[in-house]
Amino acid sequence: MIEIENFFPIHYQQELLKLVKARRFNWHYRPKLKFDNFIELKKIFNNDDNIINHEGFSHTFFKKDKVTCKSFLNKKNLLELFINYTKNNFNIEVKDPLRLSCMFSLPTDNYTGNNYLMPHIDYFMPHYTLLYYVNTVDGDTVIFNDKIELEENHSHLKYEQTLKLIDNCNTKNIRKRITPIQGKAVLFDGLCLHSGNIPKISERFVINFNFT
């Protein structure tokens, strides 16, 4: 896991914050998780008092083979900016971008700093996850030591099925909590379980970049 301050120059940071807070920005509602048909997820939720179930909003800038990135900062394509600055800051070549999306959480005072949303991974294949913090706020990102180990013959399985293969998914060990600071980015193995929390101070905007 690598953290870096000022992933983007200040002018891009400010433009990006302005973009996601624009009145006409297209957010999509994400309801609370429903566990009716997900036995393993329900078991994890019931066995961990720190997990919270909360609604939020998301926006997909780019998704491989489905959504083309049409967002620009200073006439530069946002996906290309993430690809270029990932290489510049982390010295990693983005071979195959998978998804670039933004999560938006409204503040509430019902939760504590010990809480977190459902631990998860974003893709069931070897990949990187880069989190970029659009604004400074509370609502930490939580990175766990626990990692999804996908065997070759299990790579097609989805999260619910994968959890049945792992003994330690009900006993999660926190590796680090990261407080959102505008411009900061954190890069880690995408198969590591991770999550976020709900802010109390103000709205929380985090961009998630998945790639190989």
C-alpha cells in the first residue's frame, strides 16, 4: 500500500471538486444492501458490530466496454489524467483500465469512527485499486489485512461464493485507517478487503480507479 499527497496539482484538485459538486452532475442512488439471498454476507454483517449498512450515491466516469469517459478537466480527459498521474506518482504503467467511479456520502451523526461499510473487493481478478480523495472530510477508508485469494479454478466466482472459501473473512484485521484529505491518493492490491465510513462533518467524495 502506498499513500501520496497531491496526486493531482492544485488546479486539477479544485476543478475536480467543482465538477462533482455541480448541480447537474449525474449521481445515481445506491440503496442499502439487502441480505435476503446472500447468506455469507448476512453472516459477516451479523458477526461484526462495526459494519454499518447505509445508502449513498455513485457516478461511473468510465467502465471497460460499457461507459466511455466524457468528463474533462481543463480540456483533458479525466481517465487519461488518472492513467498519466498514476504512472507519474507511483511509477506503475496502467495496462488495462477497468473502472473509474466516484462515491458520494451525505453526513450523518449516527455512526462512530469505529464503524465501516461492508468490507469488499471491486473485481474478482488480480488488479490495483487507487482511491483519490476529492475533498477533506472525516469518514475514514479502512484497509484490512485480509485478502481474497482467488485460485485459478475459482476466479469466476462472485464475492458471496468466494467468502465460503476463506476461513478468516469473519475475523477482519484492520491494517490502516486513512482519513480523506483533498488531493491524497492511496494505491493498494485490489484483492485486499477494504471499506469506508460515513462522514459527520460534510459530504464525502472519493474516486475509485481500478486497473491492471
